[in-house]
Amino acid sequence: MIQSIKRVLFSVMVVISLLTACAPAAPAATQDPALVQQLVEQSVALTVAAQTVQTLEAQALIPAATNTPLPTQTEAAPALPTATPFVIVPPTNTAVVVSNSGGGFPVVKPDYDCTVTVQKPLDNAVFKPNKDFDINWTIVNTGTKNIRAGTDLKYYSGPEMTAVTMIELPLLKPGEQYKVLLDAKSPKKEGLQVMTWMVEGQLCFTHIAIEVSAN
């Protein structure tokens, strides 16, 4: 089964590579935003699938547990049942109801979540190969609990356009934001280039999608 998953992943990556190679490069043309989003989602999905294959391979190396029968107990005089104390634990809340939607359904915010409110350069920005540029992201804690200090924002997939591949976020309380500034360089390869980064725990993703053209 693992080999089948690998073959499917390899076939998907080959098809995506062929489609990217066959796309004509035009210096002034811009990519459809839907295509950019599709490429970002495909890049993330392929990385997650590859990690799943590695996990399955690691699990296959773990020997299966065997059931060992317990030794039989000698007969003893029946004992009277004793009362077993128990504690009723109230359920913990994993989400907070913020408001009601127009249809009457509650809108729920997760405990841990984030979003990116600022992303520069914008999608489809055109750069020459090996051109220096700046990356600007603003990460906002949109969950109901703190994002702990030291949580990693790290490179996830696509061409590496930065020398730094991981930074640590400070403590972010709900609603607080953190601005990320990175030095970057466009790839040598022409065409649409998409790099994705992820906040540890897959709380949220951010990306850079630029058009590289020598013209």
C-alpha cells in the first residue's frame, strides 16, 4: 500500500511539473488568482502526503504487539464488594461561541488559530531571476488562547527564496499581531514560483507567489 501511495504522489508531481514547464512565460501576463491558490494547495497537500508516507513506513517497522495470557489466580474466598469513589469532571470547553450567524448557527472560534493579514509582495509580482526583494507578513492570533513564545514559523514547501528557513514567534495573545520581515531572492527558474511557510502545528499558512521573467 505504501508503494502505491508513493507511485501516486510521484505521478501527481510529474504531471504538475509538466504543466508548469509547458506554460508559456510572458513578462507582463499575470496568473489567475485561482491558479495561484490551486498551486499553493497542491504544494501543501503533496508535502502532507509525503509526511504521511514516511509515518506509515516508520510504523511498519514497529513489531506487532502480542497478547500474553495472564497467570491464573488461585481461588479465594469471595469478598464483599466495596464502594469505589468517583469524581464527576465537568467537560472542558475547547471553543468559544462568538456570535450567531444569520441562519441561527453559532460561530465558533478555535482555541489556537492564526491568519495572515498582510502579504508582500502581492501574488503575481514580477521579478527578474536572482533578484533581491523583501518579504512582509503580518501574523495575527485569531484563536481564543495565547500562541506561546517560541512557536516556529518555518519554511514548508516550494523553492527556498530565503536564507532563513525558520523564525520563532513571540508570545501572541488573542488579537495580537506580529510583523515578519525577511530578505529574499527570486529563483533562477522562470515562471510562477510559489513558496509556502507554516506556523507550527499547522495553525495557519502563508505564501509568496511571484512571476520570474528575464525579459
